[in-house]
Amino acid sequence: MKKKKLVILTVLAALAAMILFGCGGAKAADFTSKSGITVTATDKWQQLNTAEELSELYTNAVDSEMVDLALKNSTSYFTIETADCTADVADLKDVVAFLKTQLADVDEETIYAQLENEYGAEIVDLYKKLVNATDEEFDKIYQDLSNEDWYATLEESAPNYEFVGEEAITLLGKESTLSEYKYTNDDGVLLHHYEAVILKDGILYTLNSWSDDDNFDKNKEVLKTLITNAKYTE
């Protein structure tokens, strides 16, 4: 039985390698971000560092300090971006703390009815979750809010935006959501993305992998694996 299990594990490892590295003789290559996140790709991928190189990925000027890691190969791209959300997170926690004090003195139904009249049912549902959230649940809710805000921006401004779907994943040890979407960029190219975020110590990390839509299907497992297999440098 042990021998058979070992054979199965070996086969699974070989399949995983085929997905990530393909069958064209590419060798594994590790790339480590400025914040210490390591991504395993192949030596067919190239790391982008200079402002000129990063301009290939960003239409507008970008703060290179926010780009934690950027990679490309002949058809695809991968980035890790960071955003300091410390103040935003602190403000939201202050609001939740104030709401908790109000709930201790005033009838819950009355407070939530007032909030719903002013802000709508979605905000009320959000605050109900936040009031009872653990620290880990708070981070996940904040991540979801960040996603919703980004997708609303794309829906409003990106031509041919289409949200394809999402799935729950564990990313860098935290609960996250892997989202898939498409939109047409300023050059008229239909891009197809995978994206996931985590909030850690007030910093929002966004891992994003994509290619043009024509090349997405043949690259999708690699693009997904770049995100889901990311790990902290040991």
C-alpha cells in the first residue's frame, strides 16, 4: 500500500510540474518580491525592474514602490502590487468600535433601521458582519470590499468588462478569493485576468496574472498556479 501511494504521489508531482513548466524543456525559476514573496515560474519568464520595463505593463505612470514584483514571458504577465491601507483599516475599525458602543445603549433594530435609511441594506449587512468579526474575518471582509470597489471601477470605465467567476482559495496562509475577469485595454486588446488579494499588517497585496484572451486558455493553469503557489521566502 505504501509503495502504491508513493507511486501516486510521484505521478501527481509530475503532473503538477507539467502544468507549471510545460513540456518544452523549461527549467524552474524562483522570483522573490521586495516584500519577500517567492513565486515559482520558469526560466522563460523575465523580471521587470526599471521604469521603462514597467511601462510595458502600465498605461499611466506608476509608483515603482507599489510594484512588489513584475514578470513577463512571451504571452503573459504577472504582478504583485502593494498598497498601504493602514489608515483606511484604522478608520473602519473606529467606526465599528463606535457602532458597538451605540449597540450597547440603543436598540439594535433602531440603529440598523437608521443606517439602512441613510446608506442602504448592503451597508447594514456589512456592518452586521464587521461588528461580530474576528481579526481574521475582518481582514477577509476588507479584502472583499477592496475587490468589489475594483470591479465597480472596471465596470464603469473598462470597455467590454466581463466578470467570469471566482473561487475560494488560501493565499499566503490567508483566506482569499481568486477572481477571473476580462476587459479591453487602451490598445484595444482583450485581456483575461486572474486576481487575488490579501490584507496583512495593514498592507493590501494584489497578485495578478493575465494574458490576451486568445492565449488565456492554453496558459490558464500556469497563470493560476503562479498565484496559488506563491509563498513567503523561507
